[in-house]
Amino acid sequence: MNKVGIIGGGESGIGAALLAKKEGLEVFLSDAGKLSEAYRHELENNKIPFEEGGHTLERLSSTDVVIKSPGVPGDVEVLNYLRSKGIKIISEIEFGSCFYSGKVIAITGSNGKTTTSGLIHHLLITGGMNAGLGGNYGTSFCRLLTDDEVPEIMVLEISSFQLDDVEQFRPDVSLLLNVTPDHLDRYQGDVMKYGRAKLKIAEKQKGNDLFIYNGDDEISAQLIKEIDLSMDTIVVSEGDYLNGILSKELGAYFEIKLIGRHNLFNAYCAIQAVRHVGLDDSIINLGLKTFNNAPHRMETIAVINDIKYINDSKATNVDAVYYALEGIKENIIWIVGGTDKGNDYTPLMDLVAKKVNAIVCLGLDNEKLKKTFYSIVPVIEESRSMEDAIRRATTHAGQGEVVLLSPACASFDLFRNYMDRGEQFRAEVWKLV
């Protein structure tokens, strides 16, 4: 491998370009759109050639391998052309793994992977290990490998898009938390194709490698039958994480601040992962007690006049909202809505009927939500701004109740992204203080 082409100029593409430069490879980056100013300057400062606004096929086809950024669909014209010329297409995760000899803990799943990745990293740091955190979490794997002191162990949150083009990637520990319908526009509407992409996280493992997966997840259970489980495995079921974390009698009692049964599952998986790389339970418990989750994930913003405000803006699908509703014991005023992704709200009906006193629909098109829940929720209102949504929700909330932002939808109709939506929620709640 001497010449490297890169398709896509986001964080993964830029990280791959920087690593290729560090390793002395000839590299060229190509983006069909416009690069951000920060990334453009980074390429210029490192003397990495690039183009934007289109692809020069002749130049890309002269490379030995092309690294595809995860945001680029696998069937775009430029990739089809390169494949026809026999050019190998790999992911940034695969490229990074070619230059890393340390241990890797890799986490995927439709829900919970950011929380679990952050917790694993925190536990390792608490235990004094030199650990890095990246992948889908924010900093690309390849960028972490350009540091002067490369971490001895990497915790990588990995999406299905990042796994689509791995071939030899072999983590020491892999976690498949769950597979629920999401991103099906990239997988021809087939949840099994989406799941098979996630399953690639474990396909090359063997020997003393560890694969942790959800024994209660139906789709995962079907997918597991398709691979050779020649590595060590831990199958986690509800009884395991309820007893293993909550039961003092079993001698494995851990304290955890995270809200919800799903986070007990995430924590139990994290515990098993870090035990495998040498942490003892006393250190693990210290880490559990001091861990603060990433923003926008069941994040308590404030308690005002005995009303609790929880920001769960990252809950962009029905499954994530189910866990949020299940984990809250109080009555709920639910702020929901946005860009619907073909949601089926049926799994939420019983929880909503039992726990939700009022709904505030925050989106441009709320008809589906209103039709779904009008018969079981006494109050449903609509809003098109976070300020108004908070005002309406607060009006309906009584003492001891929760105002929950858990949208079940993408954010792009009214907000830049889920982070913008969550930050606006935080800002409007703080105005009430």
C-alpha cells in the first residue's frame, strides 16, 4: 500500500488522511461537497492534496486503496466506478487497524453504544490504564493514531456505516448491544442487512478474543447463527445484569447512577469488557460511581419547583424512547417529534398510557403522533419552538413529575442536529431557574 485515496472529508476522512501522511503514504482526499473551513485548513497545513465539489476519477483510480468515509453510501457512482477498476475499498476503521498493535474494545448497537463506550473508557482511566476513546464517539480512530503517544488500549464506538467496509478488523473485545430498525434507507429497508453490518464487529475474532452480545435481542440471536463463534463469548440476559449489578447476595453488587434498566444492561456489558482486560471489581465500582454520561442521554438538567427536566435528545428512534419511558418512575410530560423515520409507535402504547399525562409535539408535521396517541393521552399540544414547548410542558407538569424530551425522531425539521435540540432544551430550562 503506497497510494491512498479517500472519499469524504468529514472527521473520518480527515483522520485517515493525517494517518496516511504520518505513515509516509501518498494520499489524496476527494469530497463531492464542500469541506468545512477547519478541515480544509488542516489538510493545507499538513500539505495533503485534496479536491472538493466533485471527484477526479482518473486520480482516484491510480491509488492502491480507497478509504470510504462512513457518511458516503456504498453505492454512489464514484465507488462503483472504482470497484469496476479493481480498486480496493475499505473503511477508516479498517485502515487504522493496519497501523495499531494495542488492544481494542469495540462497541456497536442501535442504542446504547455511546453510553457504553464512554463508560468503558471511564472505567479504564479510573483503573490507571492509558486508554483512548474514539470512532463514532467523535474523534476518529485514525486521528487518535497520529498522536505522539498512542494509547495502549482503544475504546471504539462503531456504527454500521463504519463496519460496512471492514475485512480483517479484529478487536480484542467486541460488544453487540442490540439491533433494532434504524438507518434502513442505507440497507434497502432490510433490518437483517443492517444487522449483518453490525455483526462484522466480531466476524474475525477467535481464540481468547471476547464477544459480548445481548441474549434477549431477537434479531441479534438470529444473526449470531451466521458466524463461527470460535472466540470466547458472554451472552447477557436480563437475569444476568439485574442479578450481577443489583444483587448483594451474589457478591457482585455495583453502584450505578445511570437511569433505566437499559443502562443496567449497558453497565453490565461494560463491566464484563473491562474485567477481560484486567480490572478488578473494586476499581470498576469506583468508576461506576464517578461516571457522568455524555450529554443528551437521559441527562437531568434541573429540578425546578419539584419538576424534573430530563434531556434525552439523542433518543431518535422508538426503541430508545421505550427505554427512557420505562426507566422513569414518575409521571411524565413528554416532548416528542421531529422528522419521522417511518416510526412504528406500537411498542410504546402501554408505557405511554400508564405514565404520560400530556404530550407536546415538537415538529413541523405532528399528525402521525396525534393520531397514534389521541385516545390514550388526555392532553396533546403542538409546538414549533423549544421555548414554547418547554412553556407548554411546564404548564401541564405537577410537582413530582418529569418533563422529558425524548423525541423518537430526527431533528432536522427544526434543529441543526440532536445536539442543537438538546442544547436548546437545556438553555430554555435554565431560563426557568
